[in-house]
Amino acid sequence: MVKVTLYKKNQNVIGFKTKGHANTVEPGELDLVCAAISMLTQTTIESLVKVAGLKEEEIVYKMEDGYLSLEPDPSYENNDKIQIIFSVLETGLDLLVESYGKSIEVIQEVQRC
């Protein structure tokens, strides 16, 4: 199962973490659920640069096999472009949960920063 944690401040996303594998297919086959989650989360990070105008060196993230995290940043809370990007991420994750709820769990974690 993939667990996605959305870090929030005042109901606005300020970062996230994904961990695990969906395991919806046999090992070695293309797992479409994992691919969809990877595409959503990696596009979110890339959009912070290409859409929101952040500099790549300003974005703190870590990517490994079965793991991607975007370090929570309180400055993301009040940036309208960033919040739109995160809304698209949340919408995509919600759709995946509707269809593949046994393979993905989304957790909301309130940050006190």
C-alpha cells in the first residue's frame, strides 16, 4: 500500500510524503497505481518551478524507490499558485483513492510551524 501524507497548515497543503508500493500487479510488471501516484507527485514538484516560479534550489525534496517527500514550507500556505498546484495533487489523489482505495491511503497531518 502507498501511504501519502499531506502536511497542512490552516487547511492549506505545505508539503507531502509518499511511501510504499501499491502492489497491484506481479513484481516486474508496470503498476499503474504506483505510476499514477509518481506522476502526480513529481509533476507537483516540477510545477512549483515551472508554474509557481520557485527556484529549484528553494525546493527541498527527497526521492528514492518507493519514496518521495517535499519538505513542508510554511511560505507555501499563502501563495495562490502553489495552493492551486497542491489542489490539483489532492484532487488526483482523491480520484485514485476512489478507484484503488485498497492500494493507497491519504493522511492529513496538521503542522504547527
